Amino acid sequence: MSDFQQQALKLAAQQQSPTWLGDLRAQAANDWFNVKWPTRKTEHWKYTSLASLQKNIPNTWATTSVSADLALEFIAVDAIRLVFVNGVFDQASSTALQAEVVRFSQANDAQQKLIVLHLGKVVEGPQHLFATLNNAWVDDGILVHVARNQTITKPIYIVQVSTPEAQAVSVNQRVLVVLEDSAQAEVIEHYISTSEAQNSFVNSLTEIVVGDNAQLQHYRLNLEEENIQHIGAVHVNLLRNARLRGFTLAMGSKLKRIDYQINHRGQGAELNLQGVYLPRNNQMVDYHSNVQHWVPHCTTSEVFRGIIADSAQAVFNGRIYIHKDAQKTLAELSNKNLLTSNKAEINTKPELEIYADDVKCAHGATVSQLNATALYYLQSRGVSRTEAEVMMSFGFINELLEQIPEVAVHDYLFPRLAALFGRDQALFTVADE
């Protein structure tokens, strides 16, 4: 067992968790104790080193919220907002909650039973290393429960703020979304930090159950400062005719790994997942997606695009698995990458594993640099080379940004990403026209 694993168990012992979560925590702690720590020889961690966790092991929990001292700009959306600072709930920055949204620590008996029924069950087994750790650490979280035939008219906006403390802290974040039959909801998960160098380790896990004919719009935005260490996951069960539309965007950091584990459990389920990753400097970001088609007549459309700059590193591993009973499956996976530096690196591995004989599937990946002919054309029209490079880079991801359904999310991201590329937003507006 690694030093990090030992310290993680000590942290779990420090928590005062609800007794009704005891069985889940105990089983997860046992699994965590017995799991083998990954190395570069471990396939799913081949290109992502966990050495930084071993060197700087956060050995305490945050105890207070200090958001009153923070100058952060939230997404300007009319929503039910919950704000956490280093994992501690900040009542002052949050809005009043509706009946469909509750913290685990305040759940009634019926809600506790629902949480126990689904928590840690969407993707089971200790093979998901940090999901197992999240189970061992879970003491609070957020339940979003939408009853049958109901719609939450406002988005659920969950803001997870990281800020440096005198001593490095570990942060455990947990969200459970349960949509019953024909329910509808929108959930925005926003991970941000102050501008100072961060010193925390964040372990986040979101579990989602989308019932028969239910619809969920889900966003996951990781925009933290580059020194943070963040490992997160989204685990989803899609039942009959369920529809999930997801959008994820991640800036790079010292360590950033995000897993999507999605199960088509009911016929007619549909998944539309789009992602963007933008590491630069010496940052890294790792996206792993695993879509399991267990039943017939399901659809997956997955598109990820990355722009890797400077000496940054990115990893994309997208896997679609078609089981033998999953006939009439339609699945497409696309990963495109743009390297803007000779030192930038991308390791991409799109995978299709098919055991059914009546399916329509496609997958592919590209790695390229900026097109010299296009650069020359823009320069011949009076655009400087630097500006031309910026325009073409931003245009590479703008196609996905323009498809974001929530206007407030689009309007929040657009100027920030334009600033990231270092030029005036007006330049991109002209290019789009």
C-alpha cells in the first residue's frame, strides 16, 4: 500500500460521518486498502503520473468557509446555487434550496434511503480507484432528486471553490442526481479557484441516474488555477429512452484527471457528450471516457477537442464497448487535437470494442498543427501572424462552444477563453461573422 493510501485512510478516520453512510464507507475503505496503487505500467494511468500526490500528501480537512474574502465571478444564471469552499458549504453565497435539492447531512429518512440505494452503485467495483476513495471519504454531498413527470425550471448550479490554506487540505466532493421517469433537469458543476497558487487535492465524483424518458443537461467546468491537483469522475446510468446531453471543459493543472463512465441500461437511450481541454505552460489534463452499450437501439455521439500549448501534456482515452446483445447501436467517437508548440504533447487512444453484428459505429482521432496555407491567407489580408494563429486556434473549439444550449454558460466561457488566447474578444466575433 502506498504512502498516499495510508494517509487517505487516516483522513477517513478523522471524519464524523452519518451512521447511515457507514456501510458504504467501510466497504470502500476495505477496497481502498487492498487496491494496487497504479504506476506507469498500469494501462489506465500509463501517461498520467501520480507522483505529485505521493510527494505532497494533504493530511487534513478544511474546516471553515472563507468565501466572504473571495472575489469570484459566478455564472450569471438564474439558478438554484450551492457554493462550497474547500468542500465546506457556504450558506451566505448560496441561494435558498428547493425541495428537489438537499445536502446529505440534512436528508430526511426517505432521502437517506434513496441516497443509499444509488450512491456508489452506478459504477461498482474497486477498479475505479479514486471513486473508491470518494466512497471511503463521503460524509456530505448534494442530492438532486426530480420526481416522476416533474421538471426543475431553474438550473442547479453547484460551485466548488478552491482556495489555498496555511496547510494543504484534501477536499471530497460528491453529487448524486436521480431523475425519475419523464423528469427533466439541468445541472451545472463549476470548479473554480482564487488566483493564488493552490495547494489542495480535490477528489470529486458525480453519479447520475436518468430514468425512463427523462432528460438531463449536464455541464462540468474545471477552471481552477494550475497548481491544483484534481481527480474527478462522472458516472451515469441511462434507462429506457433516457437522454443525456453533456458538456465538459477543463483547463490544465499540475494533475487533472476526469473520467466519464456511462452505461446504456435501457433501450432507446441517447448520449451526446462534448468536451474541450486546454492545457498550457507545463500543465496536464487527462480525459478518460468509457461508454458501455448493454442493450439494443441506443445512440452515442462523443466529440472531444483539445488545444495543447507550450510544454503542456494532454491525454484522451475514449472507449465505446458494444456488448453482444446491443444490436442496432449507433455510436460515433471523434477526438481532434491541435498542437500550437513543438514541445506540446498529446496521447490519444480512441477505442471501439464490438461484439454485436448489427451496429453502425465509427471512431477517429487527429493530431495536427496550424495550417500554413490558412495562416498565409489571413496574413495576406492584413492580419498579423500572431493574430492569425489566435483566430485559427480559437476557431478550432468555437464550433463546440457555439452549441452550448445554456446561454449563460456560453456567455461566461466565451470572453474568458478569448482572454486565454491573449487577444481581444472582438477579433473572434469578426471571425465568426
